[in-house]
Amino acid sequence: MLSIQIQDVKEFMNQLLRSDLFHPFYLWEASIKTSVSYHIDGRLNQDFYNTEELETLPQTDYIPWAQIKPQIFSMIKGSKTPLSMKIILMLSNANTNQILTKYNLPLSAENINGLFLNIHYDGTNLSCTTGVSYRTFTLDKRLEAAFEENILNWLRQLNIAFLVH
């Protein structure tokens, strides 16, 4: 697990909520505290969609960040910043497979529950932590290291100032 302190909160939030740079992720869960508290389970409600709509969705149980991002943005936009916010994003299966292939890791996607980016804002500070959830036990930590390296490189490419703890 990697802990990252984001130095430029405004720029990070702008990238998260207004750009397509976080579109490789699904929403796992979100909690937002403003004048009221919101809790969002990112699990798709299949019954909400008709057959045609279901065919256009990715083969996952979670909503793509690109689809839920406008609702999240509408909850927090305004003259005041949220009191707190927690957003848990899960890397898409396609991007998880890219990491497995890029680093020649002997794992299959079926053995991985997800690669997670946890975003936490406490009203002042914004931090991110990474995490990997497996379906099977392994002592091999190469996937965690590869995911952490990818997240750090990605933040550098976005020109997001950060400190690693």
C-alpha cells in the first residue's frame, strides 16, 4: 500500500471531476459530506437498465467513473468545499490486464478482486492510497509494486504535485 499526499488539491479535483483522465476506473464507493451526507455504492443496479443499455455497459458489476462523475460533481460544486469526501476507484479489468502483461506477472485477472485508488479529503488535505485485493493468497508483491509505480508515473504525467509517505 502506497500513501500519497496531494499538494495541489484544486488541480487534482479538477482532473478527477472535469477531465477524462480517471476514466480507466470504476466507482467502487463514495461518501461525501456537505450540508447533508451522501453514500454511493458503485455497484450497478442491473434492473435499472433495459437490455439494449446493458449491452453497452462494460462487463463489470460497477459503474464506470465516466458515467457517475457528473452526479458526484453536482453534489460538491458550489461556493463551499465539502466537509469531507472519500472516493474509492477500482481500475478497469482491461487496465488491470495491461499491468499484468506489461510487468509479465504470473497472475490471472480471475485471481484479482481489484486494484484500488482510495481518495480521501478531510476538508483541508487530500490523500490517496493504493491497494490490491486478491481472490487467492499470494506472497508475491510484484503486482502491488507495479500498480504503485503506475499510479506515481501517472500523477507525474498529470503534473500533480505530491509527496509519498
